[in-house]
Amino acid sequence: MFSKRKSIRINPEGDFICLPRGGYVVNSRIGMIQFGVPPETIKDSMAMKIDVPTTYVLPEELWDRKTGINAAEAEFPAYFNYFILKRKVKFVCTKEQEQRIRVVFQETLLGPSDFNTGIVIDKQGVDSIIDSCCFDSTPQENNGHIDLNSSNSILPSSPSSSLVNGSSNCKRNNDQSEKNSNSNNSSHMPNQEFLQEFSSTFPRDEIPDLEKECKYLRTFNAVDELFDFILFDDNGVAKLTDGVEIHYIQEQSVFQVLQTSLLENSQDQQKQSQNNNNNEFNLISTIPSRINFPDMINCISTNDQVFDPPDFGITIIGSSHGFDPKKSTTGFVLWINKRGIIVDPPLNSSSFLQSQGVPTRMVDHVILTHCHADHDSGTFQKLLEEYQITVVTTPTILGSFLRKYGALSNLSTDVLRRLFVFRPVMIGEPMIISGAEFRFFYTIHTIPTISFEVFYGGKSIFYSGDTCFDPTRIRDMNKRGIMKTQRMNFFLRPWNHSIVLHEAGVPPIHTPVSILRSLPEEIKNRLYLVHISEHSLPSGSGLKIAKEGVNHTLRLDVVRQSNSEAVDILKLMESVDIFRSIPLTQACEILQTASKKKYKQGSVIIARDTEPDAFFVVASGVVCVNVGELNKNLIVGDYFGEMSLVMGGLRSANVSAVTDVEVLVFNKQDFLSITRNSIDSIQFITRLWEMRNEGSWETINFNSVLSRCTNSQKTALQSIFHREILGPNQYLWSKGELASFGCLVAEGSFIFDEDDSLEPFTKGSFLGDINAMTSPSLHKTAVISKEKSVIYKVLSQDLIKFFSNNPGIHLAFLDTIFVDALRDQNHQSDLHSLTY
């Protein structure tokens, strides 16, 4: 329980290379050995022009709870080695980690076990087609590394085929296809849970057999074809080849790379490799067994230009694939009524959006299309932000997602499931999200994958998802009885949509560029490509890649719904803590009394020492609140001006517009009228006033987890704190007492009675047995003050409520009895100067 203090960072020693995305590489006799495998790590090797490693040492913790980042994303290193270098990768890990990684690869390579029942697909005549277009180009070597930017590497070579312009064009083969489909189709039926994902009006005989479709496209049959495991023995030693060993020293939280002295005689080398125990090993490097990821502080851009989301449109976050070192993997924000739905968020999506002036709380839904690493790696990052996010996908895909990340995090799927709201997709039935109509369907890929079309205001957008749109293969699947005729016709229909966002890539699991190149110009004018790198786009093809960033947002002119203005106001008020306890019956009063007002950049919105006359909620832009030496930048959903209205007195802060700003304004009388009958609202403001006078904001910024909270989250914490003073040698709690509270240390220091050798816990440390507080159960420890100390106490019921609204903080605190203060003083000063 007390053997490790995770806030203490261990620096690597010896010969090593730090990777930009996290992790380390050590050059040994057997080649590069990589420690830690963060998402898109293979791009670091490509960009740095070093050999892509074949050996990967999995870190002590496979998943970082604070950031939601996978530290063992081995999928793409395995693909690269298997498909391009024609070799297996080796994973060095414990036996327990091997079992967890096997679960991950089951879901990400083969999909749910329900879709791997042992059916054998007759692929006679198919393999030659697949082999001719699958990773068969020889990548050019340059100074010992693979160059995927070469024009000769991994280009699709499938034969060109034109889009069928309507179902009538394929009818001439329908009779024969239907006959073949009926004769070749076995009696295999999907399980009942999968059948329930389809509307009751969806014809039962048209439900796709995803197992057969996936296996038709797959170029391997078992996960063990891609990798081998080398396990640490009971002494923490993993023996590689040629006299190289990895030692895992758990009590020090480090790995050591050792190798024997190199002998000149090859025969002696062979004897040496057979009996390493009799040789002396040289220490090459010492590497931390935990991976520290680069800090991605969520800081909103304060550029002059304020992003105005479209009523209907798309902002691309990433447009490429997992092997492109220059661009991010594919993901985008779909805007409907100026609210965002993020589709397959790439890693660090929120940081990208905020760097372009888009507050992440404007994006409150996630559509998860499937569980390949280049599509789900940033999903948990988004789920762990403030407030509960709504996830939209099918139960099949969600099940894979939870099993995959349950194995990585070593948490139960039930715990992970409680972190977000789930809206299950119903295939064959329209689904309304943010006022728009969605229609989802399963696409053609190697694991269960969804795509969708969305309609709003007389316009529509089609997103292909990862798919193999190749009419030749689609017809062949139908001919072999793998795909039903109606489903074939569905995929061969014309794309009559305002915007078509389509993937392209390496067949057979992606759509060949040659197919899209042959489309009619009228379609190509509305077509934007994703999942493709710039160098893979043939010149003169008439095709274009969707451009990343808010400045390239695709906007469709639509007529907004009549109730859109009211919905905007109510959605904005959801983030205002003061109004959370206001009953729905007062919604009309809120809508009737709220007014909008705009301020130019640099304008003074509130001046210190003036009479209070209104309450403000930021609707767009950034404002700065200045109180003494403290400056806070507020963004969409943040509010100001409430204190002096309730507590009396003159304004205590200056508030100015950092950018052009629009605010929602309630005059003094209306604000007091709405809140006066809510005891919770008045208590919230009163306690907030007390804690702001305490300097609790600065104390929060000293905590290693809470320092990353948004303004709204910090304000919520302040509202549940209670200041208490303890004398020297006074017990904060004793063993056997009910765990009824935790606390943030504001002054003084504390130690655990069970282990007083630990460095004392000082300002910014959070103390509390989280599992016991949320159970509730009894303390198994005792904590005592070393000197006169001040704490900000938080009761269990208040903390549980805070956690329910902020799942990311809950996950970071889960299973802890303390969350340390920041130990990097430079990082502390950075946090004080940052605004977010």
C-alpha cells in the first residue's frame, strides 16, 4: 500500500532515446528495444528515422488513469512488423500482462468472440486478389529505417471500378446472385443480442452476417500469427537473444537493459548465448517502469478570431492513418445546432480543439465507429473530461470497447461503463441527436464497424467509416453467399448527399483510391477523403483530402429549427452549478429573462468597486476575471457576477473581454427571483464566497490531479470544501473509523501512522480512502498531523456527487488513499500562469 509514491518521477539513465509521444528506445545488440507503447508511437520512429522496433517492453501500468492514454497500444507496431517487415513482434511482460494483452488483441484484431465461432470462409480465388493489393509494395529503406513517404510504398493497387449509378445498374446480375446467395449461405445465424440491435421492422433475412464478411477481408486467422511473448521469470528477468536481458526491479520501479560482452569468434558467441548465466553482463540503461506522457494542459486559445460553430457542418481534427508520421489519425467534429458530436476522437483531440479556440464542453457526444486503435485511442481521453459524455454506438462495439479497456486498465467493465451515458444505436431506425436525424448501419470491415448518414435542415452528410468500397469485391461477397443481395445493393447505391466524407486506404480492408478516382466528377465535387496521407493521393485524380482545423470547417447553409434559440440557452445553463437545483418549472422564467449581449475585444464588462446589477454566463469567446494577483480566463459555460448580487457589497473583480465575447445576461432582480427559493443555490454561493476568500483556488492548483481541472470543476470543489484547523499530533482519522470524509491539505503536514518514513504530505495533497468513502466502509489506516495544520474537508456524499459529474477525476482518484501534491515547482508556476 505504501511502497510506491507515484508522484515521484524516476529519470532514465544510460543510453536511451526519449520518444516525443512518451516512452523510450534503447539500442541493443539485437536492435531497438522500446519501453512503453503509447498510441501512434510508430510515427515517432518514422519521424526520427530510426528502425521501427521489433521488441516492446510493456510498462508496469498499461493504461494511465490520469490522462486516459493507453501505454500498451501494440496494435500498429504489430501491423507494421507483420505486414511490412514480414516478421512477428515480441512483447516483454509479465504473465498477467500477457493475458490482458491477449484480450485486447482479440477485440481489436478479430472482434468479439461471438463473431469468431469457427466458420471457415471459402476464399478460393479471393486470396490472389487480396495478396495483390495488400502491403505487398516493398518499402524503401533509407539509413536503416523504413520510409513510408516514398511514392512506391503501400499504394493501393486494386483494379479501378466505377460507382454503380443506382440500383437498376446491378439488377441484371441480381437473379443469379440471389440464387448463389441462397445456395451457398449456411444456416449460421448471429446471436440474439446482435439481432436485437436491429429494428423490429428490419427484415430478419437481411441482417448481415458480420462474421463471414469480416473473415472474407481478414488476412490472418489468429492473433498469435502477429506476435510472441517473452515473460519475466520469478526473479524479474526476461532473457532475449544474443546475450541481452531485461531486468524488472519492481521495488525501484525500473527496467534495466543488460547484455554480455561481444565476443569476436562466432562459435564463442553461440556458446555464450546458450549459457548466459556464466557471463558478465554490462548495464546499458535504466528505464522507468512507468511511462510519463507529455503534459497536454487544456488551455483555450485567446486568438482574436472567435470560432462560430456552424448549424450543420464538419471540423476535421485528423485526416490520415496510423502510419503517417506527419498527420493525425482520422477523427472529426460533426456540428448540429452549434453543438458538437466528435466521431472517433484522435489522441489529444480536446487539446487540438482548444488550441483553435473551441471549448471542449461544446462537444458533448462521441460516436465510436469501431475498436481499432487509430479510431478509439482518444475516446477515453474525451470521456474523462468534465461532465458525463454521451457515447453513441452499438452494444456490440461498446462491448468490445469495454472489454479492451477493461483489460488495459485492470478495471471492471462495470466501473468503466459508469463513466459515461450510453445511447445504443438501432440499425434500421432513425435516431435523433441534437435535432438531426441519423441513420446508422454496419459497414464492411475486419471487425464490427458502423457508419452513418445524417439529415438536418434539408441537407445531409454521409460518413463511410472504415470500409472496403470496392464494387468487384462486394459483388464477389454476394456471389459467395457472404453478403445478402439487398445489402449489396445498399452499398452500391449512389451517394446523394450534400457532403460525402469517405475513407481511402490499403485494400482489402479499406477503399482503393483507384475506385474513388473513377467516380463521376459530380460526386467528386461533394467528396472529401480521410484516412489517407497526402503522398498517397494521385495527382490529377480530381480527389481532395478534407483539411484539418476550424479554418477549414465545412459548413452547410440550413434553416435552424424554431426552438433552436431556446435549446441554446438551456444547454448553456446546464453547466451553471448555481442553476442545477432549479426545478424544470422555472425553465420558462430562465428563457423569458435571459438576454444576450456582445462585447468587443478589450471591453470592460465589470469594473471593480461598482454596484452589482447583473449575472453573466459566457456564451462565446473568452473573458478574464482579475482579483488581486489572480487571473482566470472563463470560457463557454463559465459564469461571473453572482457573488456581490447575493452577498451584497460592491464588485470585487475586474472582468474584461479577451476576445470578442457574447454573454447571457440576467439582471439583478431576475437572478435573485430565480435563485431565492432554492436553498441549494444560496448555500452554493455562500460556501463559494467563503472558500474564495480562503485562497483555496491556489491550493487546488498544487494537487497533481486537481490542478488539471477546469474552472468549472475547481469552482464545484470550492463549493463542497469546509475549512478546519488541526493541532500538532492530532489524528485526522484513526484505523477502524468510518471513512466519512477526505481533505485537501492547505497548510501544515500529515503522515500515515503505518509508515512514517514516507515524506510528509503538505500543501496540495489530497488525503482520503476513496474506496472506503464511496462504499462506505472503515479506515484501514491512520493519519496524524505533524504540526498545526489547515485542511479543506469534503464529506463523502459531496465527493460522490462531484465524482458522478466528473468521471475523469473519479477514475484518477479510484483505489487511492492519497493523491500527491505536485513536486515539480516549475509545473506549479506554469499552472498559476495558465488559463483554462
